[in-house]
Amino acid sequence: MWRWIRQQLGFDPPHQSDTRTIYIANRFPLNGLYTPQKFIDNRIISSKYTVWNFVPKNLFEQFRRVANFYFLIIFLVQLMIDTPTSPITSGLPLFFVITVTAIKQGYEDWLRHISDNEVNAAPVYVVRSGGLVKTRSRNIRIHGTNDNNSTNGGNCKLFLLILYLLYGEKFKQKEDLCSKKYAIPLGPESLLLRGARLKNTKEIFGVAVYTGMETKMALNYKSKSQKRSAVEKSMNTFLIIYLIILISEAIISTILKYTWQAEEKWDEPWYNQKTEHQRNSSKILKFISDFLAFLVLYNFIIPISLYVTVEMQKFLGSFFIGWDLDLYHEESDQKAHVNTSDLNEELGQVEYVFTDKTGTLTENEMQFRECSINGVKYQEMNGRLVSEGPTPDSLEGNSSYFSSISHLATSSSFRTSPENDTELIKEHDLFFKAVSLCHTVQISSVQTDGIGDGPWQSNFASSQLEYYASSPDEKALVEAAARFGIVFIGNSEETMEVKTLGKLERYKLLHILEFDSDRRRMSVIVQAPSGEKLLFAKGAESSILPQCIGGEIEKTRIHVDEFALKGLRTLCMAYRRFTSKEYEEIDRRLFEARTALQQREEKLADVFQFIEKDLILLGATAVEDKLQDKVRETIEALRMAGIKVWVLTGDKHETAVSVSLSCGHFHRTMNILELINQKSDSECAEKLRQLARRITEDHVIQHGLVVDGTSLSLALREHEKLFMEVCRNCSAVLCCRMAPLQKAKVIRLIKISPEKPITLAVGDGANDVSMIQEAHVGIGIMGKEGRQAARNSDYAIARFKFLSKLLFVHGHFYYIRIATLVQYFFYKNVCFITPQFLYQFYCLFSQQTLYDSVYLTLYNICFTSLPILIYSLLEQHIDPHVLQNKPTLYRDISKNRQLSMKTFLYWTILGFSHAFIFFFGSYFLIGKDTSLLGNGQMFGNWTFGTLVFTVMVITVTAKMALETHFWTWINHLVTWGSILFYFIFSLFYGGILWPFLGSQNMYFVFIELLSSGSAWFAIILMVVTCLFLDIVKKVFDRQLHPTNIEKAQLTETNSSIKCLDSMCCFSEGETACASVGRMLERVIGRCSPTHVSRSWSASDPFYTNDRSILTLSTMDSSTC
């Protein structure tokens, strides 16, 4: 029962053992040594809450926030002591914030539950009682749930099937195994990871080893850390400052109260005599009680509704990314996805972009281009293989090419002697057979007859055979071999079938030596139709060439470097023949290593090293990975925006540099520095010092750095500062031969540097997940390497080119919106509570409240909440096309400029100045016993407070209107509707005696206030005075010190852009200061739809290559 309760509350940890023993079909040991093991079920749980733990867990998380916890304390203080305001004034806003946040988080978690239920309820078949039983995925258990005898024959057959599939002939036809026990070790090569898709196979049988939240996919999901944006950190800083202001005001008020009451006439006036209890109470307790009372009185200076408004803004605003048609990729039918809405504004603060190459900058569609066979280089032209030297024009002569192996003997470019012809055909035949056999490609065949019978035609085999491969390189190579006459037909049990010039050959597949990142190669051992046993190996040149003892090694090495300089991906092919004795030893050692229960990986590595030696080099292949559309323009735009781009790739040095040059990451005029092939710490340190000196001495504007994985490991070990100094002075960095974890380490190094820059990582494959999760913002490309990167990212897009609009438009808008939202909330709360503080000077610090409790409660919830929320969702302070075409505008918002201390102080001082105008304007209007009513009656305390509150509501709402540049009917509705709602609410609230209210101090107060013409005049005068100061400052700032964004909002006299949606229109020849009206329009940044004339001339001042960078469509020369 206790275990069930802990599971429901989410506290029961999963099984933590490093090893586990699986008893297939519940065949447990009979010697009594078996200890039952408890494993979790197969449910996937990506949600945070359950029905049982939602309330306590959500409340715990919410009260971890400083503002929420603070208001909880204030609410409890109001309940415990006599305070000037009702507990409702703090309790109701707190309840509202907690409720809205809980609903939002509950809804998001409900969506996760729906997604989990779809996965957990998927139909599967399990073996029970010797047959297949249909059940749900969540019901799968480790070592089965059979309720029959453990020696059941059906289960034994499953056991034999697994042994046969894993270890082949050794377990075939051994029926006596049903009565024996065998310990079967399973390795990574035997595991099918959760999330894998079954292709070209109807069904498979397997044993559950890890289930549910212990699977690799779930563990990767759980390791994601919570990311916090720079805006949230600034909010917390501002909150602490306002807490200091609050405590200071409370202390000052308490001290001044006791200073004032030092005089006996004010300590106990005749109209307010103390009770005996009050006279005998402790002065210390009284001081603390008064301090807490003032704290409660001023507590609304802390904007409790700020957090819930920010969360709503992020949640609702994230939908705009998914709705943006410019981020929709029609070919793949994929739109942008937002996996977390907490980082929207962080898209506008990126300083470093770290990107993978394959599948991110490229299409991940490999095309065979060239090869080197026995020291001779060939390239494919028009579907035919051409030796080095001839041009495509010579193809018509039919003398220097071959389209299949059959053409070799008659090709004049290869003809030497009959003996050499035969040897040449054998070499090429062996090379392409190695390509056709050394892979893990699967095939989906529709019709195989006739394939490979003659010269291959480019539009023929593709309709007959369809290859599937985990690596696109393998697929491209197998397809290329098919074009040249050696066609891989498919697998049949343990046989690989190949057609060579129409002749079917069957090779028995004996062993596969799987690829791993340490060896960087893979091999297959096959038995040829002649009975000869061969090993074919392929891999990076750094892993194949050192193992070769024969073949044209040096020529091939030169060719590989030449291929890499063209940006092609290279692989080397080699082979080895085994005698019968050699193969028997290899087979025995492989079986022993694969069935070892201890140190299996080390033993397999030793055996692989023993097998993959003394190779004969056959040649090398080169495939091209085409760049994605608009990659060069996007990288150039990122650079213009002040963002440094780093490319992190596993490709070799020459290939990576070539691709960097072709995609615009490196310029031809850029000084390329290299930190490669470093062997020791001292050598690496000296090289880094040399590079630092070169950067200082060379009079070159831009430097690029190339570093490989080995040198990077040395640099990060003891020379981080020196390495960072070199990197900071380089505008582009390329890291090649990188392991996945090295990518994450590089990003972490930049993150923790003294500048603390905001980083963004882009990748498309599972090997990019670590760097995507490490960066401040992770972008997953929905490419062809699965969806691991997209699922583990913060945002997912279909193409790299969409990154520019995501940052320059969405990121820019989100940051400006939320920065204004945060500053505005603090501003309006300063306006709200400062008159309360000033009022204490006129009421002997008696803690009398200036506003009615209802107004205190509804100010942030109703009267001023909607205008800023709608602003934060819809504001476009500048036209999106301008942001797209002027990436330099991104620099104006970098480094959190809009939330700098200078800007924060301006908004705070503005709030204090407006509050002084509210209070003293109202005081001078109705002070000195002045009567503003026709009957000579004077205004009282509540009328004075209502006047101040009315001016405040109108002013802060009008201030929001002044900040708004992009007006829609929704903005008009909530802006003017909020003011109208306040007036209507006040009329009803004060015009009716409500029976459920114990006391109604506001009865007829608002109606009486509005009946005075002087009060109306004072309201208008104070509102205009407050806003006039702000307008004057904006005018002078825009005229004397305009920012780049403000310059872009204004059209200059001779500008070729006549008008944009967020710009003001001027007639030809009219100066910027021709009239006050025009100037005010420019200040506000609005255009009248009646005179919008959007045009774009060919000589516009925008960057020449920008028109097509982000608009994703060609722009007409006359119409924007």
C-alpha cells in the first residue's frame, strides 16, 4: 500500500541496479538461490502530475516563487494581526494567480497525459500459455507474465528462436535445450531501443529487458534540465529591489509614526483615547506590529499578477510560431513546433549559434559523385563512371568511360594488355562487391527480374528496388554499385544476394562487425560462392589506411584529401582473405567474446582489432551531401545580426572546411587559423599562443578558426582561458571530428565564460541531443535522422533557413513585448502604492488606507491587466519585413538591453513622478477646505482616494496606449474598454447598497465625484500632465539620440521606402520636423491606412542579399 502511494505521488524511484538477469519465460533457478526482482511496468510517463499529487506538488512549486510566497506571508499576517486592509485584498489576488497558473500548468500536463495514454494503450502481442495474446503496451512485463508451467513448449520455442536469431547455427536443431538452462548475455547490438520503427519485416519476437521509464528514450527525457531565460533572472533582480523599497518604506513609516507620536497630543488625542491594554502592551511588539501593518499597506508595490501574466503571455504567444506560414515546409508538410514556451523571449537574445552540419546545414541526401579504385580516380557523369581526365564533352566518343563492369574490358582508357584487362576487371568487381556487401541496408523489392542484366539506366532500378538504411551514406553507395552493374538484391536468412551483370551470386553472411565510434569502421565476413571466406571493411581513412598492408595506399590517401577539399564525404574500402584455419580461430574468438558475461565490450574490441588487420586497400568513395536552400544567406544574416556561428561536425578536417566555405560560414578573404593534430598539452598551449599572436599582429578584419576533436580535448583540459581568448577574436569557428559529448562541452565552456552569452544549438540527429539540451535554447531540425533532436529540443523547425525568421522576427517581438510587460508592471504598481505612502504623511501615519479594499483587490486583476496582456501578444513595434531585411536591428536588443538597470530606473522614476502628480494634483485641487460641489459640500477621504485612483487608472492605461505601435480592434477594445469598465463598475459598486457587504464606504462617492466639473477638469489636466512629460522625452530622444530601431521606424527624406505599416508617411521633399503633428505621429510610430503607400525600389538601403533571406519568397521590385 505504501509503495502504491509513493508511486502515485511520483516519489518511488525506478530500479537502480547496474546489471540485471532475465529469466526467459519465467524459467527461474530450481536450486532456491533465486531472489525475486522487482521491475517497473512499461508505462511511459512524461507528465509531471497525477490526480493525487497535483494539488500539493503544484502548490509547492508555485510557492517556491518569491512573489507568491511573499503574498502568502502577507495574507497570513493580515489574518493574525489588526491591519489597515482586509485579508481579501491579498488573498483574492493570490488565489487568482495560483488558480490561473495551476489551470495553465494542469492543461499542459493533461496534454502530456493524452500523449502518454496513446503510447501506453498501443496494442501489442505477448506470448502467454504458448500462444499470442493481444494486450496493451503498458501491460508488458520483464521476463513475461506467463501463468502456466515454465517448461511450456511454446515458450521453449520462443527461447530457441531467440538463441537462433542471436547466435545462428550453434543453437539450431538442438531440441534438448528445452530441458537446460542457459545464461544468455545481451549487448547493445541485440537490443531494440524503444521508439525504433520496424520496416520490411512483418513481425519479430523479443524479450523485454528494460521497460517504461527505464528505457533509454525515457531516461534521456528525464535528464532534461529546467532552463530559465535572462528575462526571468532580471525579473527576480527587480523583485528584490522592490522588496528593498517596500521594506524601506515600511521602516520609514514606522519610525516617523513613533517620532510623530513622541508629542503627547499626537500620541493620544482626545478623539482617539487608548485602552488600558494598549497602554500596557510591549513597545517592541507594538513596533513590530506597526511595521507589519505598514508592510501590508504597501505590499501591492510587488506585482503579484506579473508572474501569471508572463506565463499567459508565453503560453498564448507560443501559438504564433506554429501558425506562421513562413515557417511551414510544404514539401515535408511540417510546421514549426514549440516544445517549451518558457524561452520565447530568449530567441531575441542569442549571441552564439552552434550548428551541426549533416542534416542541419545539408539535406542529408547523399549522392555518389566520385571514387578511387586501385589508385585511379573516377567520377560519375550522366549516370556513367568516367576516369580522371576526360570532360563530359568526350562522353559521346564512347572511349573513356564505362557504365558497368562489362565495359571495362573494351574501354580504351583502361586497355593495356589482355592479362591486365582481366586483373583490372577483378579489381573493380571486387571494389563494387565490397560496396554491395559491406553494409546493413535493408531492401523493399517489387520486382527483381532484369535488374543488373545490362548497363544501368538512371530511371530504371529506382522503380524496382527501394533501399532502406540507417545511414544515408550506405544507401547512396549501394545504389551507386547497382548503377554500375553489381546490384544488391537483399537478404535471405543468412544469405546476401548480389546480381553481377545479371548473374545471381549468393554470399553467406557469417559475421557482422558493427560500427562503433572508437574504431570508426564496420566489417562483414562472408563466404563467396566459391567457398572462399572474405572480410570487407569500410570506414574513415584514419581507421582503414593504418590497417592496410597492400593496395595503392598513398595514391588513395591523396585522392581522399582531394575529395574532402571538394566538400565530399569519404569512406575507404578494404578486404582480407581468410584460410580455413584462420576463420575457425576467428569464429571461435568471436563467439567467446559475444557470449562473455564479464568485460564483453573490451573482449569484442580486442577480437575486432585482431580480425581487422593486414587489409588490402581497394579504394575510396566520395558522396556529396547537398546544402539546404538559403543556408548561405541565413548564416550571413546571422553574422550581420552580431551572432557568432560555430559549426560542430564529426566530418574530417578537409570536408568540414570545404562545406564551411561553400555555405558562407568561412569567407575566401577570411584568415583561417588551424588548431589540429595536436599531440600534447605543451604543444597545444604553444600553438594557441601562436594563434593569439597572429590575431593581434595580422591586420585582418575577420578570422576563422578550425579545431579538431583531439586538439579540442587538449585545449579544454588545461588551457580553457587561452582557447576562449582565441575563439572570442574569431568571427567563425569550425570544430571537426567531434564526438557528441564534446559538442556539449564546447557549449558549456561558452556558457560559463565571463560574458555569460546566450547560446543556441541546432541539430537534427540523436547525437545532437546533448548539445541541444546544454544550450540556453535548443532547436531541433525535423530531418531524416529520426525525431530525437526535435523531441528533445525547445523548438523544432523543418529547415535551417527558418532560423533567421525565428530569431529576427519572433525573437525580436517576443523580447520587446515581455520586456515592456515587465517594466510596465513595476511602473503601474509604483504609481499605485506611492500615493498610499504619501498619504500617511497627512494622516499621522495611522495606517489609514487611501483606496477602498475593492479597488485594492481589482486594480491588477481587472482594471489594468488586459491592455498589457494584449500588447504582449500582438505588439509589432516595427514591420516584420523590416526586421527580416535588416538583421542589424537584432543588435539593438541583444545583451538584455531593454531590461538594463538604466531602463528599469527610468520606468521606476517615471512611476514615482506620475504618482506624485496624482497625489499632489488631487491634494491641491480639494485641499484647503475647497468645495467643488454646487451645494457647497466638501469632498471627504474616500472621494480624495477615488480621485487619485481614477486619474491613476486612466494614466497607466493611456501610457500603455502610448507604447502601442500596432493597433488592432482587440487593442482598442481592451484599452478603452478597461477605462470604460472601471467607470461602469464604480458607478454600480458605489451607486447601489449591496446587502452582502458589511460596510460600504464608497456608497455614492463616485457619482458625487463625477458630478463636479472641477473634478473632470482636474482628471484631464493631471492625465495630460503625466503623459506630456513622457511624450516630450520621447520626442527629444528620437530627434537627438535615435536608436537603429527608431531610425528604421522613420522614413528619411530621400528614402526609397515610402511607407511601411509601422512607419509614418511623408510627402516628397517634406522634412521630418515640418509640422508638430507629423512629428508626434513619428513619435508614436503610426501610419494612417488611408495614406499607406508601400513601395520598394531597387536602390533601397537594405542589404542586397536580404530580400530573399527571410521573406522566403521573391519580393516584387515595386510592391513590398
